[in-house]
Amino acid sequence: MLPLPLEQILIFIKVRNVLRVVVIAGFYGCVALALSRWIWSEHAAVHMPSYILLMALVGLAATAGGLLLRIARCPACGRFFAVSAATGKRNNFTSQCMNCGLRLDGVNARDYARRSEESREEKS
């Protein structure tokens, strides 16, 4: 039943913001690890299996976070958060739902939750 209550909308906003940080930090972390492996190629530490495993894990975290950002549905309208239903354009790092306008900073989250409470009262 959409839109979700305010508490769940706020949890969605927090998780989405964390995922954005994971993707950005994971991407740049993986690039930094690869560059340091190239720069310090004569050192044994960058050739250890644990270093390569760390680079793979950071890359997987960035990939998984990006996938979750892409497939997440808006708690207010139920459509994909990062895909415009009208045009089909994607923006995984958008700061608001591309369909209903729910913002990630939480400014208008109470409005969407209020609509939800009003529609539940009308059904009663």
C-alpha cells in the first residue's frame, strides 16, 4: 500500500544516501587501489592476494550499490526512483524521485506521508 508511512520513507532516504556514498567511495577506492598497485609495483605488498581481494571487494561493493540504486522503487509512488516513467531516462544519483518528486533530503517526506494517512482515513 503506497505511499508508505513517514518512518519508512525516512528509512528509504537514509539507505539511499548511504548507497550513494558506497558507490562513490567504492569506485574511487578501487581506482586508488589500482593506481597504487601500478605506482608501487616493485613492492611486495601490492602483489599479495589479500590486496587483490581488497580491490575486488571494493569494486563489488560499488557495483552492488549501483545496482541497488538502479532498481530501488520510490516509497511514495512505487515507480523506479531513478527512472522517469514519462521519458525512460535514468539518473542513479538523482536527488529526488524522477516521477513524484520525493526529495532525498527529506524536506517533502512529510507531505507524502500525510497524503498516505489522508487516503487511509478516507477508506475507513
